[in-house]
Amino acid sequence: MANSEEETAQLIRDHWSYQLVREMEDESLHLKSTSKSVAIRDLYPKALYHFLVMPRKDINTLHELTIDDVGLLEDMYRLAHGVIKEWGLDKKQFNFGYHLKPHMKRLHLHVISKDFDSPGLKRRHHWTIFNTDIFQSHEAVLTELKMHGQIHQRPDAYIEALRKGPLKCTVCLYERDHLIMMKKHIIVHSTKHHKS
């Protein structure tokens, strides 16, 4: 039996998976917004700069998107660029994308700097969810939606294998099993970027 409106409201107020919905409803947390989208800072950033852009429309996963949502995704992407510009940052420093199987309610576009320099990046899956195919680029999602009218679900076993797989650097061929080693390694690329 479906939840009553009161049970749903209680879930949104109390359950951890609705934290982003609660943050979106708190206008004091908004960095920038449009009639369709809201941008906030990620409260548990996995990089030096980590923003989230969410639709006002009640969509929780990529798989709920339809061809009618192309304009919404484009609005979210423009808003992400607006936040970066307001912060005086360069869009080349960022990855823009969505997780295939998020745990948090409300679809959200991650706008995350490529440095992955954050004390919040403390578990190996924090690396794999941003540096494997679990993290679908905005461009890839938009292309799939335009071509197929929907985002196809990937098998759970495939996503789990990516989560538990080796940690791979997205800049070079470096690969390790331990997050501490990857965090030390990625600094090399950040240092090179800042020197050039």
C-alpha cells in the first residue's frame, strides 16, 4: 500500500536519503537558482569545490527522466556554469555528472573539481563513484536522453563491480587498491596544473 501524504512528509523530514530535498527547500543554502533548478554546496564535499544542482521537479534518478526533461538538464547545466563563474573559477577544473545509482533522493548534477582534495574523501567508493562509469558525464546523459528518450538502467552487478574495482587515476595510468595512495598520487596532477 502506498504511503499516505503524512507518511511521505515524515520520511522527507526524518530519513537521511531525503537530506538533499531538505537542503533544497532551505533557501538560505541556495547559491543560485532558476525557476527550474537550485544550486547548493555539497555539505560533504569530495573535492576542494563540490556543488550540487537539483531540479525543482520531483525526479529522483536518471531513470525517471524522459525526453521532455532535456530542457531541464540544460537549465541545470547552465546554472552550474553560473555558479562556477560567480566563484571566479574555471570550468576546465570541473567534472559535471550524475551517479547511475544514487542513494540520495532528488536527482542531482555534481559539479566537482578534479583535485579530489577533501577530508570528506575517506572511503574507496568515494573515489570509484566519481572516477568510473558510475559517474556519467552531463554530456553523456544528455546524449543518451536525446537519442533514446530515456536513460537505460545498468545492472546492479555492473555498478557494484565498478564500486569495488581498482582505484584508477583519470589523468594517467596509475592504479592502486588503497585510497591513501591514490590521494597522494592525485596531488601530483594538481601541482602540475597549478604550476603551468
